[in-house]
Amino acid sequence: MGEAWTEVADRVFVRRHRSMDLNVTLVVGEGACLVVDTRADLIQGRELAEAVRTVTPHPWVVVNTHFHFDHAFGNAAFRPASIWGHRRCAEVLSGADGERMRTRIAGLYREAGEATGAERIEAVEIVPPDEIVDDVATLTVGGRPVHLRHLGRGHTDSDLVVLVPDAAVLLAGDLIEEGAPPQFGDGFPLDWPGTLDAVLDLVTGPVVPGHGAVVDKAFVEAQRVELGRLAEVARAAHAEGRPAADAARDLPYFGEYAEQAVARAYLQLQ
């Protein structure tokens, strides 16, 4: 797994990073380009910006697929460009929730003995999106239409998918995970299956997940089945009064995150 750009469709490039197995996508048009997600801090953002310049000299616009630090804390490196994101993404990054996320992530780095990582997170200028999407927006990137869609809650309440129709590519953000189970810390497990139904309606070619290898429609369908099972198990277990840890044993697909997934579903049911 290198950190080179891979062209997954016509002028749509994916850069898969060793750090957190994160994907960033670059869409290149005539005289303009689009960068989807900006990595986890200013240094990583600047390194990404330099990498974009190895592909194209064109001015960029940025999209954040959601508010998590690993997708949006590099935003400052791309200013003064416009940054697009869901309304909730902007609200979280501009308010106390963004600062709480910074404190929590820096603390996790320190607990892991990674003081430099903590210092880099603490030094981030959190830059929220300034172009707001509620449900749908269409950008023109050097003559290429790019659709931004909020299809419902799932990984967060701010998830955007990015559709590049002339290349038949869908960028799913963390609504889809490859190589590790879906993450539920800010998730909505009862809504997520329906949101993936809407995602599947848009899939006609490659799907770029937020983390891991590029996948296809069959992979998305399989992950949707597992998320649907999670919702069913959680609803039944909650009705029976079973502890989340007990219900989690019925969900091996989600591994160590199964209990967290059930607990988040129980919060929704309450």
C-alpha cells in the first residue's frame, strides 16, 4: 500500500494513506480540480496539497465528507479555496464539539505515547466548510458535474457522498469501510441501512470508501446486509432487555466495535 495517486476512473485519482488507511480523492477537470477530504492536521494537509500539485496545477475546491478530524483537520492547508460540507459538519467544526473532538483525539495520541501527534492536533486551526449542503448540491469542476448528496444519517449525521457521473464513480466517505468494520462512535446504526439503500441506487461503477481499498456494488450490498442485521439484532435485544454486550456477541462482523454499535442503537431506541 503506497501513497501514490491511482487513477480509478477518467481523471479521478485516489491516494490511499498508510496513516489510518485513509483515502483522499482528486477529481481533475479543465482548469480546475476537486479535493475530497484533507487528512488529519496541517502538516498532513500541506503534504497532500503538494501531492495534488504532482497531478495538476489547477486551482482547487474542497469537499469534506463529514466532520471527523482525519477527514477535515487538514482544511487550512487548502485555503483560500471554498470548502463544501454538510450543515452539521460546519456546525460541529465551528463550535464546542470541534474543540471537544480535538481534545479527545490529542488525549488518545498522548495515551498511545505519540506526543508529536498530540501536538500536531492541538496546533490545528479548525476550518469549517463555508459552502453548506443540506440535501444536494452540484458543483462544476472544470466542466465536469459533481453531485454532493446527503442521503441520511449513518456514520455521522453529516455524511456526504460525492458522485462523479461522467466517470461513474461514487465517493462514499465513511458510510463504507473496507479492511475494518464500520465505526459507530458518532453513528446512527438504525438509520444506516436505509442510507446505504439510497447509496446503492447511485452506484454504477467503482465506490471509494473513506478507508481501505476501492470496492464495487457487491461489497456495498454485503455491508448493507450486515448493517441491516445489526439494526434487527439491536431492536430485538433492546425489546428483550438484553445488555448491549450480550447482543454484541450475535454480531461477529463488527468485531471489537460490535458492543459500541449496539450501544449506539440503544441510544436511538431510547
